[in-house]
Amino acid sequence: MFGILCLWLLNMPAIFGAATLEYRTDQILIQPKAGSSRAALTTFHAAQGAKVAQAFPAVGGSQVITLPAGETVPTLIAKYQQSGLVEFAEPDYLVYADATTPNDPKYLDGTLWGLNNYGQNGGTAHADIAAPEAWDVLTSASNIVVAVLDSGIRATHEDLASNMWVNPHDGGHGFNAFTGTNDPSDDGGSHGTMVAGVLGAVGNNGKGVTGVAWRVQMMACKCLTNGTGSDSTVIACIDYAITNGAKIINASFDSPAASQALSNGIVAARDAGIIWVASAGNGNPGVNIDVSPTYPACYAIDNIVSVAYTTRTDGLGSLSNYGATNVDLAAPGDQIYTTYDSSDSGYNTFAYNFTAGTSYAAPYVSGALALMLAKYPTENYQQIIQRLLNATDPLPSLAGKCVTGGRLNLKQALNPPIWLASVASANAGAFQLHLSTGANRECVIQMSTNLSSWTSIYTNLTSTNGTFDFTNLIGSPRQFFRAVATP
């Protein structure tokens, strides 16, 4: 994906911003220079130990060149570029289908608008988390344990069973704080089962729905029964989650009470490196929780991510709480179709149902964070949260309503775009480039004079805010620049 495109065609530079460029490592592409000796090119191939795997006479005589043993794509390209025998030599770049599409029926028929909104049923196109494009990068967080602190989960549900965490000691799927047992079955309210479906219903299994993460380990921690729990049941579940290796806690509940005991429990989770995802809560209508706080969303603890909800037209949900200080971002939460606790399978038996509220926006974020932790395993909770918040889509409806003023964008969270921009320089003979992308990302600035052959001229690691600057001192009548990076 390319970012900014700015062209100056005389003696000014051209600047491209580009994201990841992946290519085959066993071959390159070349095009013989017009008028050059074909015999000389054949001799050059032989001297490199390279072979012509394919030729395309109708496309300028382009050739696919197989790399000899011990050679690399960049070094072989450089040799061909320096030979004077080719118009260009470049990698055989990988191309992909436009989007990864799971075969789950309710995704395919457009019901799951929060994952892929193309304007169906009165929605606004792209008022979603950009899941198909993100799934091109990653679909599985199978090594990440997410503790769902809720009413329990129906672990036998057809769309949840294979994504349930299994306790290696007792074979259970979690903990029931009311009974002290390993039976965290959901009760009649289905709240926890519905949350679990948004987060991690099994993707691409041909059944029902898909979660944000197609594969993930969901730990059922029952701290609510019939919609109600207490600080002690929540803390018991926090203790269980910490002890058993959870990396994320989804907490789709709230209370007006600022409990020291509960805040201490969240701090203990933070000290274990766990991210706490809190729903911002609902009202009729929603209220500003900067003014009327609700907890745990409003605790000033840096592992908490507080979530409001948006509609299929990218509006702030009418029931959603909000707050410019205490709510971090929003995610889809209206007309959400997900797994239900009345049956293991079948639409007519209410194995699936519709719901709404910040309770279901929170697991969108928890699923996203699970994929991010799978992709960036060396980063701590602070770095992952910052990536998440940097990747939101700003919306007019969220301006002044949450810290980022934006809605979750999973694609950008997993694979942030790279932007290059020119910056005025004090040196009259030079100009400066400003690169911005994700934090701690190695990026390479490349230059070309013909848009065919590219030379790497500068490599650097972006700062924690995702930027670095580069001053160009290379004089040329015409210059083009682009930036590339590893995912």
C-alpha cells in the first residue's frame, strides 16, 4: 500500500510513502535494455551462475532469473543494474487477493458489519474495523490467552468450543468465583457467551459467525451471575487470570463505586503485563464519565483501555458513555450479531442473537489486542496499547468524546502505513524527509532516478512515536524516494 504521492517533474524530488514490500527470495525480474546485445546478456547470466526460468517476449522481453546458490535478491539486482545490459532489475514482488474472507455464513451475508461494512442495511461504507485487510496480515492469536471476566461462556458452542482455553491441570475452561470450581458455564443472560463470540468465535469454520481473532484461547472467568457480581468475585477471577497466564482481560461490566480493592487487583494485573479492556458503560442516553465516573473504566491505571461504541454509520452509539479523558477509543457495538447461550448450534434455537452496547465494543478491542500481541511478541503492554491508540480512524462523531477521537482500525494496528513528507531544510543544497509509521519499526529509504531501479540510501529505526527524519545530500536532476519496512 502506498501512502503520500507527491511529484515534482523538473529539478525537484518526488516522494513516495510505501508500506511493506515482500518478494520471492528465489528469483528476480529483469528487462533487457533496448538495442543491447542478447549474446552479451546470455554471457552475463552464465557468469553469475543465474538461469532464465521464463521469458515474456510480448512484455518487453522481460525475464525471470533464478538466483544461484548463495546469492541474495538485493545483491543480484545490484549486479544486473551495474551491468548496463538491462532497463531494470527488481524483486519478484508478492501480490495478494484484496481481502482475506472467512467462510462463516453471517460474515458472508453482511450481518457482521463491524468487521466489514460496505454500506449494507443502511450502513456507511468503511464504518468498520477494516478486518478483511487486517486478516491479510494475521488471523490467529492461538498462543494468546484472553480472560473473559463475565457471566461465563458456553464452552460447548459450535463456534466457541475449539477456541476455549484448557487448563492443563484439570481440563477445565476457567473458573467460577461463586462456586470455587472449574465450571464457568454461562447463565441465562448469555452476556459472557455473546462477548466471547465477538472476541473469538472460530473463524473460517463454515459456521455462524467469526470473531476478530479466528484463533485465540478464551479463558472463562465467571464473576457475574444473572448480570451481577461483586468486587470479591472480580478479584478472584483476576487472581485466576494472573496465575494461569492470561495476557488480556476483557471486563464488560461497570460500577459507580471506586473500589480500592478492585483497583489494586487491576494494578496486580498490570504488574503481570496484562492489558485490561473495560467497557465504558451505557446510559439512556449515554453520559460523560469524566463528569459521572464509572469503574473500572475510570481508574487512572495505564494498562486500562476504555471503549465506547459506534454504529454502522460511524456515529457514537446513543446509549454509549463517553469521556475525553477516561474513554480511549470506540469500536462497533450496535446491532451486533454473535454467539448465544441457548443452544450449541442452529439459528432457530438461538445459538446466535443480536445485541448492542459497550459490552460488545470492548471484545472487538480485546480481539484486536490478541492479534497485536501475537504479531509483536517482544513488546510490553504499554507499547501494544500505544500501537492500538495510534491506529484509530478519527471520526467527527468522536471528536472530544474520547482520548483518540477515533474508532478501532485493526488493519493499521497490525500493519501501520508508512508516510514520507518533505520538510523545509536550512541547508539550501539539501532537503529533508520526515517518515512516520508504527513505533520501533526498521524502515529503509530508497532512491531512484527512473522509477525502475531503486537504491537503499538510509536505514533507521523509528522512535517510540513512530518517526524519524532524513536529510538528503545527493544531487540529481530528478529524484524519487520511497520507504519500505518489515511488517
